[in-house]
Amino acid sequence: MDFRFDIIVEYFPFFMEGMGLTILMSVVGVIMGCILGFFIALGKMSPFVFVRLPFVWYINFLRGTPLLVQLFLFHYAVLPSILGSTTPVLSVMVTLSLNSSAYVAEIFRAGLQSIDKGQAEAAHSLGMNKIQVMRHVLLPQAFKRSIPPLGNEFIVLLKDSSLGAMIAAQELLYWGRAASGQYLRVWEPYLMVALVYLVLTLSLTYLLNYMERRFDVK
Amino acid sequence: MISVKHLKKSFGDLEVLKDINADINQKEVVVVIGPSGSGKSTFLRCLNLIEPVTDGTVMIDGVELTDKKVDINKLRAEVGMVFQQFNLFPHKTVIENITLPIITVKKWNKTDAEQKAKDLLKKVGLLEKANAYPESLSGGQKQRVAIARALGMEPKVMLFDEPTSALDPEMVGEVLEVMKQLAEEGMTMVVVTHEMGFAKEVGDRVIFMDEGYIVEENEPNQLFDDPQHQRTKAFLSKVL
């Protein structure tokens, strides 16, 4: 079997460009997902049913439907009706942010609820109010415990950003498909795309392991 | 100092405290004993509203705790509590455990808070552990830090919820020693414990609880040597 390295060489700048966009969309998704997820977690833990319910269904919807379906919904229906128009990259970033926020919310909630209730009791017994207890006692501990599952979520998110190719966002897989289409070759472009994803996820894994050590997660 | 009237507490259908009436005077050390499930820990936890009360009133220093208008956080700051499981903050060092509430609740600056914390650590004999994390301490040391942390708020009353029950036997003494010292300094204390020796030696009064009621209360010697109720006798015969 002949392996045409020249295709890879030719498309290399595009793969790098696509990789850049993949990283950008993933980073935006992670950051927005964490910010939104934090508030959704708090909302879902509300003692009041009518406050809790919208958050419960937000999570139900985003975890219970395929990401690709969500991407189509946001790209073709939701964002155009709200903004008038959208771009593939914007649609991917919005969809990834919302989708990951649901998973991150559950990670944060599990982290918070795994903290022994004696911690909050002790803090309250010292006269700390709810916000102080949350900020100084519960959140730091919950965050530490959330790092391993969050890392997992980030890796999934990075790989899921490849769905952007389905709406022509010019990320990594998009260029793989382009190369495949141009030369009618399947091995070279897709192996290359897979390799770049692997490099990205392994780097992320390495970074996360470092963070776990840094924060002394047990 | 503390006045409890017709206190009732239920968890769902389970009525844990049925009708508790008690007064605790300033500088008094009251020891609460009773079989497990008698409601003694719940009673203690109602005194700073860590456990919301179902019915009845708890007054501390003339302030009605269950009054919705009362700033419960301010009140809790004046009532120290020590838990069976220590409940130190594992992500904070020993000294940070003590300074955190002083800085956040009392609004002291860091330098003053640290000075206060060091004084307290010296008092409980753990100054050299100031920068250690709780996980590196023994149970007895953890509990002494927990006591120091509660004292940092300069409380008017200290509540102890089975402070030695989770400790290895050889560490019980060091914690009781700190508590005894506190009692000698005139701290008002309510202590739920199984340490009958401590009750006898340090307690001004012993309350015996069973099935959600205060069955009997008296001076330690009276209660231990001459219990009036059958249930008190039965309990004491098992533990003494």
C-alpha cells in the first residue's frame, strides 16, 4: 500500500489552522461550561422546587439529547431566530458551552454534596453565613474533588468539538474531510486527524495530571 | 444564661425531643448523659439551631433563638460548638482553621487573628502544629484544635457533642484536660458525654435523658450515688 505523505504535507497548514480552531472552541466551551455549570449546580440544589425545576430540565434536556442534534438545533433554528444569523464557529461554541455546562453542573453538584455535612455545620456553628460557608469551606473542597471528573469532561468536550465539521466549522475534522474529498483518499487525512486529536488529548491528560498533583487531589 | 422551654424536635414522624425544659446558668458546667437515641445530641444541637427546632423556645442571654428577627449567625458566633468528628477544615492549616471565622465573622485583621490563634494554640498545647494540616494530627490533637477554633470566637457558652467518643482511649485524657481547664476558667459549658469520670469531677450538674425527655437532673454525686428513677438506675448500672 502506498501512503501519500504529500497530501499530509500539503494540508498540514490547514490541519494546524483547524487544530487552532478546535482548541479555541474547546477552551471557550470549557470556560463557559464551568461558569454556567457552577450556577446551574447551585440552582439545582435550591431547596425550592419551583427554582430547582427549570435547572433540572435544563440538565435533562442537554444530557438526554444527542450533541449533534443540539448542534443542528442551535445552528439552524435557535441562534438564527435569536441573532438573525450565526456562523458555524459561533454555533459550535454556544452548543459546546451549554452542553458541557450540564455535565459540569452535575460534577460540581456531586462534589459539593460529597462534602461531609459536618463541615457546613462546624462553619455555621462558628457564625459564618451561607455565602461564607460556601466560599471558604465547601467550594474549595468541592473544587478539589471535581478536578478528576472535570478533566474527563474536558477531554470528551475536545473530541466532541469534531462534530463542528457537520455544520462546516473549519476545525480539524473539517480539513480532514476536505483533503479526503479532494484526493479521494481516506487513510492519510483521517489518520492524520486522529493523530492530532490524540496529541491534543494526551497533552490535556498530562496537564490535568499535573493539576491533580498541584492541588493534591486524593 | 440558657433557658429552654417546652422544646420539641421531630424528624419526620419520629419525635426525638418530646418536652425539654432546662436552665443553664452562667459559669455552670452541665453534663448530659443518657443512652444512645435518647435525644441528648439533638438537644445540644438545638441550642445553637444547627438543628431547627420544631416547637418550644430556646433563650440565650435573653435572646430568643427561634425568633425570625434574630440574626442567627451573630448568635451562633457566641455559642461555641465542638463535634464528635472534630469537623476541622481539611484544606486549611491548623492556624487558618482558627483564624478563618475570626477574620470572616468577627472582621478582625489577619495579624490580630493570628495572634489570637497562637495564644489559643498555646493554651491547648499545640503551638508547634500551627502550620500543619489537620490530616497530620492525631484525633486528640484535632479535637484540641477544634476547641481552640471555637474559643477563637470568644463564645459565652461552649457546647460539646461527645467530644471524646471518636478518640482512641489514650487520647481522651488530653482533651478532657483542656475542657477541665476551661471549666476552671469559668466557661459556661454543656457537655454531652459518656465520660462519667469527667461528669463527676468537673460537672456542676448532670442531666439524664431518655426517650426524648429529661428524666432526672442533679448534682453529680447525688445523681450517680442515689438515682431517683428506675431508668437512671438501669442506665448507670450499665455504664459505671
